[in-house]
Amino acid sequence: MSSEIKCRKGEPIERSLRKLKKKLDKEGTMKELRNRRHYEKPSEIKRRQAKRR
């Protein structure tokens, strides 16, 4: 499940990176990566989810 973008010939790298970042943001990949960076106890997860509601 990797994200993939198509680069056109002659397209600047910056534009391709911007497309990739938008796609990752839309999929929620970066957000999930940040959440999984540190272990979170199940009780903390429940507490955070209860706050959202």
C-alpha cells in the first residue's frame, strides 16, 4: 500500500513533491505516522476519543 504519483516529462521536482504531499495528507498517512511515533496506552486512546465527542 504505497502512495504513487506519475511525473510528467519536464515537470519540476517541486511540483511532484507537492502532489505527493497532498496525496499523503488526503490519505491520512502522515497523521497516522505521527500518531504511531510513540506508544500510547489503551486508556489514553479511550480518553482522547472521549474528548472528541
